[in-house]
Amino acid sequence: MDKKEFLKLAVEKWPELEQLKKEKKFYEYEKRFEEVWLELGREVMERNISSPGKDHRVKKKS
């Protein structure tokens, strides 16, 4: 993943972050912010290390 791809992902999440400005309760703001941020982080990680396996419990032998 390069800078251009990362910025594209971040721009896709921008509208969701903008919607948070309308939230009146801090708890709800914080909860949704964390969800958006974790989604972005997951997408970045998956693109950096490859596609995730089908069974997340299985470890690969080296």
C-alpha cells in the first residue's frame, strides 16, 4: 500500500467522521469514532499484509 491508496481509504471514511459532528452525546460520538477508526485500521492492515485467511484461529507454520 502506498500513500495514495491510504489517502483514498481515509477520504472514503471522511463523510462518516463528518457525521459525528452532529452527535450531541459524547459517549455516542466516542463509540462511533472508534468504530470508524477501527474499520479504517483493519482495511489498511489487510491491504498491507494481504487478504485475511478464512479461519482466523489457524496459525501458519513457518
